[in-house]
Amino acid sequence: MKNTLKFALTAVLLSAASIASADVADSVKLSKAVKVAVASDSSRVLEIVATSIAKNESCACEVVKAAIVASDADKKLVAQIVNTAILEAPSQIRMIAQCAIATAPD
């Protein structure tokens, strides 16, 4: 009985780890896509942030960081990016704010 429980817990942990790593890979891909999109047309940065976060809310932090860096955002644009991100993913408000502050501490 104890061995069965150990194997079951190990299986659960391994499956959770693969799901978590898939999410990280998706976030990295999405971040790179946001950087490329913003670099090619920085006037659409808010639209790009909104659509990217709408596709995957769990990657909101990476999207915000990528948008701030790629657009070389000033204080006003950082605030607009954060506001747009929060409107798209209100459940991620704390993470969005922390990532924005870490990326653009001004």
C-alpha cells in the first residue's frame, strides 16, 4: 500500500512538472513574439499586449516585460501597458505590477 502511494505521488509530481515546463516554454515563445511584433510596429504596443495576454493570461508578466523592453517605454507608456495588461488579466494584477516595476523601476 505504501509503495502504491509513493508511485502515485511520484507520477502526479512528474506530470505536474511537465505541465509547468510547457507553460514556461509557451511564455518564452510568447515573449519573443511580443518583442518582434512591438519592434516591427511600436505604435500598436497596447493592442499587441492586449491580444497576447488574452491568448494566455498566465504569461502576462513575460508579455509586459517584453513590451516595455521592446518599445523602450517611458513612464507614461509603461503605465498604459500595465493598465492594458490588468484589464485583460485582472487575476494577474499583482504579478503584472511586480514585473513592470522590476523591468522599469522608474
